[in-house]
Amino acid sequence: MSPLFNRQNGRGLMMYRIAFLLSALTLFRVAHADSPVIPPEYRFDSLSEALAEPEIVYELRMKSRSDKPLTTIPREIDRLVDLQRLDLSANAIQSIPGFLTRLPRLHVLILNGNHLNSLPRLLSRSPQLKHIEVANNRIGEIESGFSNLRQLESLVLSGNVLKSLPDDFGSLEEMRVLIANNNLFEGIDERIFALKNLTTVNFANNLIQEFPGTVAKLERLQELNLSGNLLVRLPDRIGELSELRDLSLSQNRLEGLPRSIGALKKLVRLDVRKNHLRQLPREIGELADLEYLYLGENELESLPSSLCGLGRLRQLHLKRNQLSRLPVDFCQMKTLATLYLDDNCLDHLPLDFGGLKKLHQLYLSGNRLRKVPESIGDLRELDKLILSENQLEALPESIDGMTNLRKLYLDDNRLSQLPDTISRLSKLRILSLKDNRLSRLPRDLEGLHGLRYLYLDRNPLEPGELERLRQALPNTAISF
């Protein structure tokens, strides 16, 4: 998962932190997807309690006390000979002691959020380790010797200062999950291409400038995240990743996608937001399993007609591009549930726009629309419609066909009146009409009995209209 934010302001920093936490949670789930569940009676949060019954301790978690975090790993832990999982996250531990290698059943070692500077060679004396997490430390070096960790399946290195991997890293034949986002890698280490069992690779938010074609050697790869790097192009051989299901490339400098991307027949999610894409290859329409397509904040002026053939697409994000029109067959995407077209240059919508009958959320703000087609009333499953910041002078009478509409935003348009049929939207909860030219609203508003918020700020309402609205909608908060 890559952050969608601008680090130049406070709100952006908050969004970054939220994105980072969500990303950490996702990485945890990926890294431990196949870990056995340890029953509660074998899990301990206190070392003293664990030492009282060492023979039944399978899991020990010692999180930091704010007044006294651990700076060293307690030596008594080596008495827990049946320990399988050790979590010492969020402390101030500076090194990994040798006595941990005397725990013969230890499979999972978690040391996230400490003060480690390196991963020592001594870990190679614990060949039974399957999962290691050392995210958010100060690690700048992984010492050689990892080749002995023949059973290691997942390694989480996020949030450190790593620039390279050890020479023998390619010997980890059982490795399936490698998470190394938020480091200082300037390239994808060629050693990982020897790890034939890798299914998940995450090098997001590094300094990577080139994506080597040798990635095609990872024949079992299902998830690849290279968001937040410095990539300008993708290799043609990316199409050879036949098992790939999730490809994240947002926040790079990509100017185009290779035609071979159409060979990724199992791809479900493609994220190329915040790049410099000017056009899409027609082969993108061959991604038969694609459900989520993120193309926002690029430089697209048009879309290939082949895009309309994506028969399973559920979410399409196209905000902040330069689109002035949509393909003729755009409304053939019958499975679309969420559509972002905000902040483009659209001055009209296809007449058959109502053919997108599965739409649940529709974002069209920040365009140049003067009207919307009558067929929009056919969007009966629509829950949220945003048409703010356009040039609308009227709404179609058919608007009452959107019987499940709950949120309607029409701010900053040129509306001088609303159709009487709007009063039939009985499920409407929010109606926002700020910055229009309304002097009065339709008479029969009692039909909007579910309306909770009505925003009329900066409209030239005639005298007495506000009081009439308050009487007609006694349970509605009206902002004027």
C-alpha cells in the first residue's frame, strides 16, 4: 500500500501516518498469513508470569512500558525452551543477543520499532526461524550468514536505512514474502531473483530508478509493490509474471506502460496513480480479471476504447487527468461500482451514462459539465453523487429515478432552480447546494423526510424562503 499525500502540509502528514499504519497492518497480515494460531492459554504478556510456567509458554509479547522500555533482551528468556513466537516490538533494544539462538523451537521473531543498527550473523545459528520482522529500526546492514536460514519464509525490513542485501541472500530458497519498503535502496537487488518461491515483494518508497527485466524469473510472484520510487519505464518482460494479481506503481515517473502488460491475465489490481502517463496501451483491455484500476493524477487526455471491455472492473479511478471526453462504449462497463472522474475537462457525458447500473459512488466534481443526461436517473443503486464545481444550469427531471441516493453534492454550479422531482428522493440524507443561484426550492419538500443536512450557503434566497424550508423540513439542519 502506498501513501497518497503531500508531505508539504500538516494534513498531508496526517494522511501519511494513517497510510503508513494501514500499510503496516497489511504487511503483518501478509507475513503471517500461514502462521499457526497459538491458543490463548499458551500466550503470555509478562516475563515473570511466563517464567512461572515455562513449559507451556509458546508465545511471549513484551511491549514497551512508556516509563521504562527494554534496552536489552532479558536473558531469562532462554529458559523458555518451547517458545515459538517472541514479540519485543516498540522497545529500545539495541542488539540481538546470542542466547536467543538457544531457543530450538523459535519460529517467529518480531522486533519492530526498536533501536537495532544491524541484523547480526548470529541469527544464522537459528535455522528453524520462519518469520523475522525488524521494521522501523535503524538497520543499515544485514550481515552475511543468512544462507543458513533455510526455512525462512518471510522477512519484514520496512522503515530502516538499508541500501543492499547480503551476498548470500539468494540462498533463502523458502522465502515467500519480502517486505523492504521505506528504505534507501537505489535498485532492486538482483539476488532476490534467485528466490523462486517469492509471492510478495514490496520495495515501495525507496530510491529505485530502474526495474530490471530479470524480475520475470519470479514465476510465482503474486504481489509486487514499487510505489513511491523513481521509475521512468517498465521492462517489457513484466508480462511474463503470469501469476501476478496485484501491481502497485503509484508515485513514480512513468510516462507509459508497455504493451506486454496485457499479458497479466490474472491481475486483479493495478495502481499507477501519480505518474506522468499520457496514454494507455490498448492491451490494457486484455486484463480480463481486473477489478481495481487506479489511474488518477496522471496526464491522460483520452482512454483507449479497449478499456470498456474490462468485464469485471469494479473501481475505476481517473481523477485529476486531462480527459475531455469518454470512449463511445464507456457505459459497457456494467460491473462498475465506484467511478472517479473528478478534476478533468469533461464538458459532457455519454447519453447512455445511465447504463452503468451497478454504480454506487460517482465523483464528477471539477469538470465543465453544463448538463447531465436524462439517463442518469437509471442509476438506481447510486448512493453518492458529487457534481460540485461544474457549470450546471439545470438538473434532469429523471433525477428521482436514483431511489437509493443518500448524498448529493451540487456546490459551486449555476443552478437557479431544482426539478420538482428531487422531492421524491426519500432516502436522501445530505443535499449540498452551496454557491449557486437559487432563490427558492421546490414546494413539495416534505418527501425528503430522511434529509438530515441541507446546505444553502451563498445562494440569493428570497425573503421568507428559509423559514418555509424550516417548517417543511423540521428534522433537517439547514446551513445558510
